[in-house]
Amino acid sequence: ERIDFELLTIENSGYPGYFLIVQDFIAAAREMGVSVGPGRGSAAGSVVAYCLGITNIDPLEYQLLFERFLNPDRVSLPDIDIDFDDEGRSRVMDYVINKYGSKQVAQIITYGTMAAKSSIKDTARVLDLPLFEAERISKMIPGTLSLSKIFALDEPKLKAAVRSEEYDRVRELVELEKRSDLSGLTIQQARLLEGTLRNTGIHACGVIITPDDITNFVPVATAKDSDLYVTQFDNSVVESAGLLKMDFLGLKTLTLIKDTVKLVKYRTGIELDPDTFPIDDAKTYELFQRGETVGIFQYESPGMQKYMKELKPTVFGDLIAMNALYRPGPIAYIPSFVKRKNGEEEIVYDLPACEELLKDTYGITVYQEQVMLLSQKLANFSKGDADVLRKAMGKKQRDVLDKMKPKFVSQAAANGHPEAVLEKIWKDWEAFAEYAFNKSHSTCYAWIAYQTAYLKANYPAEYMAAVLSNNMNDIKQVSFFMEECKRMGLQVLGPCVNESFYKFTVNENYAVRFGIGAVKGVGMGAVETIVANRKDGKYKSIFDLAKRVDLRAANKKAFENLALAGGFDAFTETKRSQYFHDEGDGISFLEKAVRYGSKYQENENSSQVSLFGEASEVQIPEPVVPACEDWSTMEKLSREKEVVGIYISGHPLDDFRYEMKYFCNVRLEALKNLEQFVGKSLTFAGIVTNVQYRTTKTGKDWGMFTLEGFDESHDFRMFDDEFLKLRHYLSNNKFMYFKVNVKDGWVNKETGKKSEPRIQFLEVKQLQDVLESQAKKITLQLDIKEIKNDFVHDLSHLFQENKGEHSLCFEILETEKIRKAVESLQVAAIDEVLPEDSAEVEIDDAEIEETRIVTKLAMPSRKVRVKINSDLLRGLERLDVGFKLN
């Protein structure tokens, strides 16, 4: 019935060809090994699209609606957006161009207009207004307002439209425009220029395919650096002209999934098919329940992690709903959604008839499709009317809504529903429908998220290696995801010529191995020759490497940077420092090794033949490995950072993790917005770098320095008495701890304006002294069931090794496990426990186990006192003992 309805609508609309074209290039993409997304937007509501392989989500199973895509009553252009992996998108484009001809395919032009600030700067350049004055004027314009808006508003409205600190600058701009000097003329001309066309570009994903030569339908131009046509009409005009547009989108997450699948196959031989992942995998839902969604598509923000922990999703429908709710507007409904899911709030339906359609979302209207289906069920709306209602509510079309409301109320009342309740339902719809999300889109993207979570839960090392590979060009992200690997207990090893490939991989010990491509100065050619020649066996030494690789591709610079990054650490007999040592001849040992390899290859290639027809072997002596001191840990890490951008084999602050965790109340990243901390005392720590001493025009000394944390940094300035008192702490590569106050900025006496908030340095000390000086007391948290003789012996031994003067307290906890019923799960059978033919087991009353504290007894130790240091805290962690400081 549904297919017949869809086919009839498609035929009447005249779009069968459109569907077949899309089906053709999607099938071709899959044939070429390009990953295709499960669908995107309202097209996922089409059963025909699902049957043709255009989408990969069953619309009937998830109650997705075709009329949300094509309204049978009001025909509009279909819009099928397709996600491809970002590396394969261009190959699909090439296929379309080759199949339909370059004269029938075009991308869509975009027009860039003159914004307020660029209008000022461009005008100033033409009128020869000094650059500093142009900058000053452009800074008067708030980022939220255009020039036309500023000059159109009266004073009260202007004051309401900008922040208080911006208002004075805007007033100055308005007054300046009235003048007849060069500054005034610049603003006057910029007002005329604003909004005019400045440049052209190409739409990120829009593509037009026409029945024959595209010039018969639309004016075209040639794109810069490309032979492909672009339409001279922009996106809105192209659609209103009746041309069919398709969106070819590149989605990095599809590349990530594809890379993970390749890594799993390379390491285990298992060929995974993400489209067939079980939708009820227990490990995957446990990952969501723990909120461990870093690196999970659309579920990785801190806010989403928090809600996942509270919600504890157990079915795919929970993920679809959260994808729709976690947006501005509907986010306010999440607490109620969570409480209803967990049985903490009663699930109420306005009418019994609503339960069938709102059951999956615990009585809350989350999707546009629910409004559409309820209007059909309660008031006998046609499919077309339901879609018109959805559009009117979403776009706040008051005139349309005013016409539809009486129809809804009267027809639903005729079906026996109370008018008062219908009025309430309509009012609720109007309030929420503008935020209600497209379920088709949420379902598709929740499925992609589920696939990524399944891989992270079941193949964590391969997944995180792929995540790191897909963020290789963003060092800050690499650092962030390396921290996640550490949290997961995954070891991340530096680059190695005997194990690494271009991207991140997983070695035989299930550790993530750095990609050589992440090392500066080591190009694809160098990586290819290193990997290709490794097939003949691992490299035994630096000399063996230099003899075997193509030294034109892997040049001296590549060798040097690999050595600095630890790429040669597999050659255990040679230390990193030795590669850069020279014996007074100005040539480093590493350069000698490369020269040795070059001579060896020359000799091999010359193939000198003796009188008797045998190849003569000229013995070339290997250079002598020089004896020298190894670099310090700090030196090694600093040089790693030079060539990779981050510390790999460790972090200089690793030894101070406890100090950073327990005695710093703010991360350096938060200092970018000091306004929130005015009047507060802050503590933070890091490595002091980039120290510079300066002198003012009046002869006063001051200093500036950078403080680096684990994955962020902040620049500071120190003046007057603070600088004189604390300057001796400011030395490069020192580990320092700071206590500061944040104060209001100074007020400029001439303008009366307040500057940015300022930092007052109260205390600076070496980070290594913080634990001993700041820690007063340690409290151990012990579960009474875990206190056994062996455990007590190990704990006593740890105290003996760390005697000191700090107070020791105990919290003895009595806990109990409570089992909480949740919706049923399908749990994969474990081979060792269940028969081989048991593919999966239905657990009717699935439960989540939680720990609850029943009794807590605080006990200070009278005799034992300890020294609170890193050794003690690491020992407690080894014994799995929880603790609190102070």
C-alpha cells in the first residue's frame, strides 16, 4: 500500500528519472568502494528510496513519512541529500560527469557580498585613509549589526540592540559619519557598498544535472581552477527555475568508519559490514550509558555526555530522540524526557489515542512526524494536509494555522475527542512544533552515531586510531583524542619505522601506533618507500634502513625529523642524541648514516662485473656510532613537539597530574573569558615558556610569558611590583603553580571606558612543592567488603614506605547493589557459555546494576601519619583505593 502510494505520487510529480539518476550514482559509489550514508533529511521517509538503495533505513520500522519528503497535494521539488565519505565524494562527482557529460553537469555558484567591516576597509584603501584609522573605525562596528541596521535604528533601539560596552563605540561611529573629513566620507561610501557583490564561489555540495546541454536551461560560467561549469544563478534561483538539484556532501565520519573497518580487517582478518551491526549490542548501550561518547558522531559534547549518563539509553529510539532534542529550544524538554524514561516522572498522554504514537518518546512530542501522524489519526487530516500543518507550525505561518485549527478541532471532536483537550493539544503543538525535529534525519544520524559507538565499544584501539588519523592535521584535536585513549587504557606509541604507516594504526600488542605522516617534513613518498621496503623484513638498524629505502623520497630532513620524533627508537642500541652528535667534523652521525646508505646503493646499482662474470662486492664500512650522553626527558619531549606539534612519548606535566587535579581550580583554556571570574581567586599550573623581559618608555621593567598545560596555553603579562617580586620564577621550562585574583579592568581617564579584566598575581611556587605544602589530610574510601588481610597488609606496607606528617583518615563504606529494570535487550550469546547455535538471547527483564552507599563511617587514624606525595597516590591507585585530599 505504501509503495503504491509513493510510486503514484512520484509518477504524478514527474520525478521517476530523478530517483533513477540518484540510484545510479549511489550504486556506482558503492561499487567503487565509496562509503554512502544511510540517508539524510526527509528522503529517508521514502520506502521507494529504501528499496532502490538510495537510503538504508527502513521507514516503516521507524514511522518515517514519505509526505514529509514529497507532498502528494502540493508538489514541490524533491531534495535528496547524499553523504559520501569525504575522500570518495570527488570520485562520485567524476562518475556523474563522465556518465552524463561535462556539458550537462554543473555546480552552483555562490555570491559573496560586502559585509560592514570589509566595506570600511575596502573603501579606506581606495580613499587612502591610513590603515590604523580604518582598523579603528571597523572595530566600532559590533559583530551582530550591519551598517544599514546601525543607521536605521533610533537611539533607544540602538542601545537595546548592542552590549553596553559596544554602545559608546557605535555612537562614535554615527557621529563620525556626519563629518566631512576622510573618515566621515569612508563611512558614507561604505554604507553604499555594503551588501553589494564582492566575489563568487562554488556551493559546497549542490550539483545540477540537465537532460541535455546545460546552456539551454541556465547561464553558466567556468569555475576557477576547474573545467567544470558553474551556474550563474545561485541556489535559490536555480530551484525556482525548476532545475533539479542534488547535494553531494562529504561526511568525515563515514571516512572514519571506513578506516576503522580497514584496520580491523588488517589486524584480525574480520570483514565488518557497518550496515549489519546488531541494533541491540549491549556493549554499545553501556558505552552510551557511561557517557563515554568522545569521538562519537553528534554525541560527543560535554552536555550530551551528561544527558547520556542520566538517561541510560537502552533502545535505539532513545538515541533518535536525544539526537532530535539536543538542540536550542527542545533541549529544555530533555530533563522531563530523562525522568520519564527512568520512571521518575509519570508518563501522561492527553488522549488515549496519542499513546501509540508518543510511546517511544515517553509522551513527549519530539518529532514533526508525530504531529503529522496525530493530525491524521485524531482529525482525519490527509497526508498532504498533515504536511502543510507541519510546515506552517515550523515556519510560524499564522494565517495558515488560523485556517487549519478549526478544521482540526471540529474533525477531531467529530471523532469523539473532547474539545478542551484538543485546544490544549493544538496549543502545545504551536509551542513545540517550531522546534520539533525531522525524525527521518534524526534516525539516519543516530544510526551513524550508533555505528561509531559500536566500533568504539567493540574495537576500541582500531576506532581511536581511525579517529586520530582523521584529525591528523589538527594537532590540538590529536592531543585531545590521545587523552581519551589514555582514559580508555589504550597505549599510544610514537612513530616507528618498523610498525607505522602513513596514518595511525594498531600494532600486534593492541597499542595505537602513531602515523609517520603526522611528522613534519616526512611526506607521502618517504612513508611509501619505508613501508614498501619493510615487506622484506623489519629494519635492523639505521644503516639497514639507509641501505634499503629510496633516499630521494626519504631525504636527510625526513631522517632527522623521524629521529627527533622517536621513529628510530626500535634500534635500541642507538639513542636519539647520538644521531645528532658530531665528532668535531661538523657532520652529524645521522648524516653520515644517510651518506653511507647512498654510497651503498650507488655501488649496488653500478653492478660492477669481474673478469669471471661475478658481481664484485665493494665493502663500505659502516660509520662508527658516537658515544655521548642521552638527552634528558624534557629535551626529548621538547624535540618531539618541534616535529609533531605535541608531546608523544609522555608529557612534561605527567609527573604533576595530582597537583593539577586537586589543587588547580581552573583550566588555562577558561582564562580566555576572564569576565566570568571577576572577584574570584583562581589557581592554575603549567610549564613556563617564551619568557620575555621588556622595559617601558618610562624605564620600568615588565615581563611576558606563556604557560602551557596538557593541551592548552595562555599568555600572561606581569608589571610593576608583581614583576619585581616574582620575576625570578619566570624561566623557560620551569614547572610553576600560580594563585591569582581576577579584578575589574582599569578605567581610562580620558574616555571613561573600562579595559578587560586583569590578573593580580598573589602567589607563585614551583609545582613540585605544591603537594607537600598544600596537602593537609588524605581520606581513604574503603568498601567494608573489600577489606581483606592481604589488602590490609599491602596498605600498611604503602604507609610504611611513605611516612610523614600528614593526617590520615578513613571512610568505611557499606554498599549494596541495586538492580534497576529497563526495557528488554537482545544480548549476543557468549560462545563459552551458550550453545554455538544460540545466535542471541532475549532477556525479558533486563536490569542495570547500580551501587548505593548504605552506611558511611568516618575514622581518623591516631597513630599513622603519611607523606602525601605522588608515590603514595600512585600506590593507592594501584590498590584501587579511592581517596580525597583536604
